[in-house]
Amino acid sequence: MTTTAKERFGQGTAVVTGAAAGIGKGLAQRLGEYGMFVVVADIDTGRAAEVAAEINERGGRAEGFDVDVADADQVEALAATVFERYGSVELLINNAGVESSGLLWEIDPRRWRRVMQINVDGVFYCLKSFVPRMVDAGTPACIANLSSVGGLNTVAVQSPYIVSKFAVQAITECLHQDLSIVNAPIQVSAVVPHSIRSEIFLAAQREAPTTNPTANAVFAAMQRDNVEKGLDPLDAAAHMLEQLARGDFWVFSDDEMCTAAATRRGRQLIDQNPPSNPRDMLARMGVPLPEGSS
């Protein structure tokens, strides 16, 4: 019999990073509904507390925690506190992440480092702190790392994010293999979201604005499409949690769109093709080509 999300995630402790908004919030809320105690971890202390309070008000159990996943000491303190208070972690979801726009050579080095610190180092620090404790516990558990369709296919004017999500995909595959070597009863899954409604594009433009008109137009179009066509975070969370409950390695938010992205990547490598022409993407999004281009 196939295990459902409500059955598998009906008890135990879940840690979700970046859980104060967007995909992370949707996952935290669903897990609270299913019956897990949810550690709502986020750098935004106030919003993390609000999400935890909402889960509690709806009959779930949750607590908000202030953590910057880019800080190894803060992550270690979080892991130590969670295991001391709750004894175990049955589900670790490494979701915290940020976007950034601009042509590769125009990216501010400080922004490049910050994206890598959150999106890549943050996953590593969480694995470094939580995995040994989960292995020592010796009980069945699951680790889900949020990559992206941007971890399968490259996209213009998003280089820091794309590079980071390719790295998360590689980290996840390596973790799967390393845990197999030690025969730990820990499932590893690569979560590949497509478009799920969030504030990630707005936050990127607010935190690291670019003067490049094409990059700004692309992000404006992506934000528009995210609002108009993006999946509801709660619906996407339910769909992804069902796949996690089944034990899938590949977890998609949108089966059709994500499968198409994986197929494009596979075909590109098999045929040894160069990356797709970004002009086609700009045309589909209604973004004018830069002046002087054709």
C-alpha cells in the first residue's frame, strides 16, 4: 500500500528553513495540518513567529526559530536546540533561498557571495549539523533539499541563482550516495519546484537592484507570471509532500512542467547541444531585445 503524506508525516518533528514565506510557509502549514511538530526556521524572526502562531491556531504544533542558514554557528545552535527539546527530526527540508538578477559580469561580488552563502552553504551547514544527529538516532527520516527547474536548465540574467541550484542538485545526489554507504535509514529527495507563488523576485529586486534593463524586464515578467500562473503554495506543498511520502528521489511541484525541464536537460546532454537561445525566452515573455541586437 502506498503511504500517504498524512500517514507518513502525521507525527514527529519537521524542520523547514525559509519557512516564513512562499514555498517554505506552504510546506510548514501542510505539515502542521498533517500532525508534525513544525520548526519554522527563518532569518525573519517576526514572520517565523507569525507562521508558527497560525499553525498553532489551526490546531497544529509549531515554534518559530530565528536562524540565518548562512551562519554555521547559528545552524549548529538550531540543531542542538531542536534535538535537545524534541529528541529527533523525522523530516528536514532545506528550503531557504534567494534570487538575483543581472548579467553575469555585472553581478556585485557581495551579492554573489550572499546568494551562495544562503542557497549552497546554508544547505551544507544544515546537513553538517543535522545529519550526524539523525544518523545517530537510527530511526527512519527524510531530507529534502529544494533545488529548482533552474537546477536543471540554465536561464539568462539569473546566473547566481542558477549556479546555486545546480550545486544544490549535486549536493543532494551526493548526500543520497553517502548515506547509502553508511546504510542510514534516511531518505533523500531533490525537490524541483517550477512556479510557486512567492515574493522571491520582488525580494531580489529590492535587496540587489540592477540597472540592466533586460534583467529588470525579465524579473518583472517572471513576477507577473508568478502571480498569474504560479501554483498556490499550499497546493504545491500537498503535491510535493505526497511524493516525499512515497519515497521518491525526484519531487516535482508541477509534473508536466518539471518533467519537460528534465527532458530538455537530458536531450541537451545526449545531443551535446549548447544552451538554449535566450532570445526565444525573451520573446515568449514579451521582453524586448536589447537595443542593437537581433
